[in-house]
Amino acid sequence: MASAWDGRVSLDADVLILGGGCAGLSLGVRLAARAMPQGRALILEQRESYTDDRTWCFWRGAAHPFQHLITRSWHMMRVQSRPAQVVVDCGMMPYQLLPAGAFYDCAKSRIAAARGTELMCGVTIRGAPVRIAGGWKLETAAGSVTARQIIDTRPPDVVNSTDALLWQSFLGHEIECTSGVFDPSTVELMDFDASSDGGIAFTYLLPLSPTRALVEYTVFAQYPRSAASLDNAQRSALAAACRGFPYVILRQECGVLPMGLTGESTPGASGYQRVGLMSGAGRASTGYAFQRIQRWAESAAASLHRRAFDVGHSPDPWHRRAMDRLFLQVLRSHPGRAPDLFLSMFRDTNASRVIRFLSDRGTAIDCAAIIASLPVGLFMRQLVRTGSAGVPVMRAST
């Protein structure tokens, strides 16, 4: 299946994308739309088939190829730490839900319909890529594959707890309740759990109808948490959300996201680039990644069309990186202060400013307004304690 991308070397692919998750498929869709000049883009995915295994949520922003797949939008959201609560009108930038199952189906269909771009599922990769004349060679269970350039969207083989300031671990279930207990108009963005020990825990609830919802128990902590370790807390969250009424679990989703990578991003070898959540795909202070991945995919596809190698994630502006890092350091040192900090941010700052900031569209004035809503003394003490690059030790403190 070799295809010559230049007059000298015959390779299987011009671009080889390892991993057919959100990043790999998003890039594949862009390449399919552009039609790779004189070459072939090949996506290798270990899964035999795709399932509806997650949801992506975000505030409405720039157009992207999957916006027609959005199934729900909300104009109201709530942050609460009982008895205090803040209800925010986000109608100017509604909070939206895009199910993974629809995304996978759409991406696969568009890639299959294009010439020069192919998705291969059920491919087990064996070992790391090695350099060959004119490109790279990769061993798989089905044989070797060669390519001029490799974009690796897979997570690293080894991830250490010190790789991020905090880790966002979550376990969620989509459920059908026997009673109409959910308010379909309002997202429960953060309902803090005061009983959490050491970490920052809250319930995240997306009401899909009066009887159906996605309920997720989420923890920000120094170490990643397994789904099994969150199970008891999630069961309690489900019972509380359903007010004691019986419910049926329709599906489950879980995951762990890095918040504030501690290592510097380093460029890969020429023609080999790592991307994805452990390479800067997600927003440090939130974990939101879908819209950032769409912007990256558009930029990377344009670079590949020019036969350029600059396909890594662009770093956030320095002021955003500094704000995110300091905020995460405060949360790490003072997890007990988290509910008040988030309540203050949403209560004392215009909703549009907070949403723009969380969606990577914040202006300097937006950033200043958010800073003004937070306790300056706490953040100044954190700066003195850690300096510009220090990583404090987690401690339960109020």
C-alpha cells in the first residue's frame, strides 16, 4: 500500500496519526476536507469499534465542523456550596453538549468518504517509531507502516502524579429517574461536597430532561483517582440528585485530566510530534479541551497542507499561563478555600467575562475583573511562598 510522496522514497503514508480519539479524528476530518496533496493520511486506532463513551461540553464559541451534532444547550448554570449558591445567566454564550457517539460517527463518515485519508481500527502498535530514510517506520501487530511524518495523539506510556499540579478525576453516569426531579433549564456546574477529604470534590449535573441527566462526581487532587475509588461518592451523588427516587443507569463515563502540566513542552524529533492532553490540548485551570482541539486541528491541517512540521499545540499567552498556574497552586495549597473562590469568581464578575476567560477568549479587562473578584492576600502569599515556578505540597487547609 505504499504511495510515493516525492520522487525518491516510497512510503505508506505522508502523515501517520497515532490514536483515533478526539484529536486524531478532528485532524483527520480537516485533512479529509483539504485532500492531502500528493500523499496519504493514515490514522491508526487500537479500538475495534467506538462507543458513546463520553460527552464534551463547552460554551458556544467559534464555528467548527461538529457544531451540528450539539444536542443540548443551556442558558443558566449554578455554582453552589450549600447553603450559598450563584445562578448565572449564560444565554449570551450558552453551555452546550456534544455526545462522543455522534462525533465518532460523523468523523468516521467524513474520513471514509475522502480520498487520501483513511482510519484503520483494531491496530495494535508495537514499540516506538524508528527513523528510516525519508521518514519513520512503525511496527504493528499487522505489520510495519512507514510515513514521512508521525503525529502521536496517544497518552504517554508512563504518567507520573508530578506531571501536573492537579489532576481532575471523574466518574459519571447518564441515568433515567422514575420521577421528574431535574430542572432542564439549569446546569449544575459545581455542587461542592463538604465531606471531601483533602481534595476538591463536587457534583456536575447536566439535566437532559425532567427525568434524565448526566451526573458526574469530580475531584481535583494532587494524585489521579481511579473510577473505583470514586464509586461510593458517585452513588451518593446519584441518590442525592434523584432525591431518593429509583433510577436506571444508561451508560457510564470516567476519566482523568491533567490540570497545569509541570514539565516544559519540548519539540519532538523532526517529523515526530506528540500532541493531546499531556501535551497542552486542555486548558490548565479547567480541563476543557474540545474547542482547543478544534482550533489546533485547523491549524495543524493547514501546516500539513503546506508540508510544514509545526503541528504541536501553541502555548497559551504568558498572562493566561501565569494566572492558571497561580490559581492551581492556591487550590493545591488550600483545597478548603475552593468553594468560596469559585463562588466569588462567578458572583462578583460579569458572567460574560468569566465565560470568555474560561473559553480562552478573555481580554486583559476580563482577566483584571477576575483577579479583582478573588482575595488578593491569599494569592500574594502564594506567590511569596512558591515564587514563579515552585510547586507547593498539598495540605488540607481552610
